Amino acid sequence: MLQTVGKFIINYPSIIILVFLISLGAFISPVFFTSRNFVNILWSVSVLGIIAVGQTVLLITGNFDMSVAYIVGLSGITTVMLQINGANLITSVAGGLAAGVIIGFLNGLIIIRTNANAFLVTLGTSALVYSINLILTQSKTWYAQIDAFLILGRGKFYGTIHYSVIIFLTMAIFVQIILRRTIFGRSLYIIGHNPKAAKYSGIQVNRLKFGVYLFCGFCAGLAGLVMTARTGSTVANAGVGLEFDSLIVSVLGGTSLFGGKGGTIRTIIGILILGVISNLLILLNIQYEAQQIAKGVVFLTVVCADGILEKKRRSS
Amino acid sequence: MIRKIFHFILQQNIIILFLSLFIVFGIFKGDLFLNGINLHNIARQISFDIPLALALTTVLIVGGIDLSIGSVLSMSAALTMGIQPTGTYFAVLIALLFGILIGFLNGILITKGKVVPFITTLGTMTLVKGIMLTYTKQLSIAGKDESFTFWGDGSIGVVPTPIIVVLIVALILYIVLKYTKFGRNLYAIGGNPESAYIAGIDVEKNKVFAFMISGFLAALSGVLLASRLNSSTTQLGLDSTNWAIAAAIMGGASMAGGRGKVFGTVIGVASLGILINGMNLIGVFTYYQIGIRALILIIVVAVDAVTATRIRENLQLQAYGKRD
């Protein structure tokens, strides 16, 4: 019994951190441990969560996407622009999602064709998408025209929990099942572990990688729609910083930056940790700048732990 | 003979790009482009980018990358201005030491923490940015010492002071990389860390030193920019990292490690500087310029990757004795 508990702690240290943070929060602040606050935490992280689902799948294959932040802006802008030009709900939403998938297509195409460093390529497309955002918006704020669209961000399921949270949780669970229970999903782990071995065992490495980039672009596009629906408006740099946050939460949850290890259910826990930390910092009235430092420190600690553990695993 | 010249030209593609940009803008915008004031401006403008690109060249040579240089730049500019009341050159010293410290932190985390350089420096980038925003309280800091502006804004004769400073620094770096044991070790580590280790090179120590040089150069750029503007803003260095990566790779460095030239990088920065200047003269809108810069980065990285793959394949062919 004790052994099982010990094993569980070693395998899922993030759950311990989460439980610790929640008890800490309940101890520090009287407002923290209320159902309303929890609903708020979930709602505030749902956009990041949808992005992180895509990012986690990419990390499992040993890839990154740094362009997700500005894709969030682009998909929102596309949707709002289409609505302003008289498109209906379905068309505008499809347009926004398509914008995300197109950037994913571009990323995937460049990376599998040239074998270039995924990090740098997506950093480049990130700036490219930013310039497109600026050209489209002319640095102005644009407002969504269709009221029904706003339900995606603000609406609640029977008045209890937001639709965006449900979308995020469903996606995370659904993707986890695909990752674990299908040949496609399992192949992604092999690619992340050892691309060469994957290639020699007959897996279409490039095709799968390409597919995952499309999926990541789709997720970022969807997150952009949710974000736009929540605020009702959009600007060129709507999602700035989310690329970094999506990496943090994936690694916090236990997905390795070296590829081949992780899952989207774990990412839910990572998201909750980040959500609780930012919520606590706000409740404790700590400034935004200090939050940046906290994020940097948390990130460096987690990736170092990941690196050292990975080293041990490989050598043993 | 012709073959030799042809090969030489192929190897010097960055110089050809530089010259062709010069000629194109000279022909089409000759009156605006080729006058003393404009060339003076270009020289001043690129002198703040050269240290950053050299910083990246140094870490690219050991097979790393440093994304934190933009944040280090803005923080050291803030320190230069913030501590100035205590003593102008004391502030410069602190700013430069800060850069070296962050470089040291990067190096330690990469070698001891076993984290890939991308991720580590992405983390320190956020960390330093947070420190900078906390330190400046998101405000601009104005300088108190007018004489200090000589280093960034002044001129010696017709030549801007900062370009002289950075060219001297570049010369020192050139000598260090090319003629010292330390410099040669860096190339060896980047080319193949395992064989460097077996050959008796202290890989970890040299890597840490390379990152410290990178931090120092980024801080130097921050100090010069602070001197030029006689103030520091939180917006400094936001997109300079991408730009520096493009310049360093254009100048002959490679993501694969083990390659990189000081001279090439300086010419790379100069080419990009001329391109920006030319786009401004033609009247290309800022939003489009951001896009063009991004495209340049993507193309440079992609070409570098294709070349590196080809070199690797050639090496494998040679190893199997099937030379083509």
C-alpha cells in the first residue's frame, strides 16, 4: 500500500504540488476556497488550456510551436473581420479555425521539408503572423458583430460551468484516449522517443508530424475564438505570452521537453497549478511584474528537474 | 582559375548580398541613400545590433543559442540609467556585470541542469524581463549625465563613436576565437562535443564561458543604446533577438554548431541594416517591415538547415568511402 502511494508520488509529483497549493490558498485567503473562485480559475485558464492540448501533443513528438500566441490573435481577427463584412456565424467561425490551420500547415510544411529547427521556424512564423495581424487590424480594436458568437466565451452550461471549460476538458480527455488507445497516438510517442527508430519501424514520421502541426494550429485557432468571444473584441497582439505559458503548463504537468513522454490529462493538472498560482498572486495583491519573475523561476526549476530526471533515466 | 574564383564567390555569398544591396539602393535611391548623413546613420544604427549578433555567433559556435539577449539588453540599459546618479561608469560596470551574471546562469543551467539551450534561455528571457519590469516599474528612466551620451550619440570626426567601440570589441573577439586555444576549443565543442570531450577539452567550462561572453555583449549593446537615447524604455530589445539570429546565420554561423565568423556576422548585420534603411527610404510601412524581417529569418533558418543536412550526408558518404 505504502509502496503504491510512493510510486504514485514519484510518477505524478504535479498532483502533490497542486494539492499543496490549494491547501495553502485555503489557509491564506478566505475567498480562495469558494466554488465561485474555482469556477473563475477554470474559466480564466480555459483559453490557455485549449492551446496547451495542441502544444502537449507536439511536445510528445519532440516538437514546439512558438507561433500559437499570434495565431490566437489571427483567428479572432479573421472571425471578427468576416462578421463585419456580413458573414454569418458558421462561416466566420470556420474562417477563424481555417486561419489557425493554415499557419499550422505553413509551420509543418517548412519543418518537414527543410528539417529546420522547429523552435526557430515557428519563432519566424510567429513574427510573420504578427505582421499580418497588424496589417489586418491597423493596430485598432475590432468588435464582434454577432451576439450568439459571444456564448462560446461567456455562456454557462445550465448556469454552472462555462462552455469554454467544457470544450477544454473534453478535448483533453478525448486527445488522451487517442494518444493512448490508437496506433496513431502511440506512434507519436515513438517519434518523440527516437525518430530514427520510428522511421525504420515503418512509421510515416513526416506525415504524422505534419498532422500534429495542423492540429496545434487548429487548437490555437479555437482558443482564439474562445478568447475573442469572451472579450467581444480583438487586437493584433491578443494572445501574447501564451506560447510560453503553454510550454510551462505542459512541462508542469509532466510532459517532457525531450519528447516521448506525457499526456493531455497531465496537462490539465499543469494548467490548474498555473491557474491557482496566478489566482493566489492576485488574491495576495502581488503585482503583474512580480508574477513574471515567479513564472520564470517556476519554469526554470521545472525544466531543470525534467532535464536531470531525463538524464538519469537515459543512463540507467 | 575560373573555377577557383567561382568557388571563392560561392563561399563569400554574404559579401555579395551586401554589395548587391548597396548597389541596388545606390541606383534606385542614390541621392537619399548614398549621402554622408544617411551612411553615418546606418553605421550608428547597426552598431547597436552588432554586439547582439556577435553574442549569438559565439553561442552558435558552441552549438547553443541565447534567446535572453533581448531581455538582458533592456535590463542593462535600465541599470545604466538607474544607477547613474551613484556614478556614471560605476553604473556601466554594474550593467555589464549583470549581463555576465545572466550568461553564467544560462551556462550553469545548460551544463548542470541538462536543459536544451532554447528552453533555458527562454526561461531566463522571461525571468530577466520580469526583473526589468519590476526594477523600472514599467517606466522609462532618463539619464542625468549629459557627457555619457558621447559613447552612443557622439562622433569622432565623421565616424560615430559606437561603431568604433563595437568594431574594437569585434576585433578582440575575432582574435580570441581565431588565435587562442579557448576560441579553437569553442569550435571543437560545437563541431562534435563528444570528440572534444575525448580530446581532453573541458566542455562544460568552455560552454559556460561562451554564454558569459554572450551575456556581456548583450549588456554592452544595452549600455550603448542607453547612451544613445540618454534614457531606457521597457520596449528596448523586444525583437532584436530574431534579428540577431538572422544576421549571425547569414554571416556563416550555423544552428548545427561549430561554425561562425566574426567578420561574416558584422557584414550580415550591415546588410540587414542597409535593407532596413532602404525599406525606410522607399517608404515601406512598419507592419510590412515586421513581416519582411520574419520572412528573412524563416528563409535563413531553412537554408541553413538544408545546407547542414547536405554537409552531414556528404560526411557520411565520405566515411563509407563513396565520394561523389
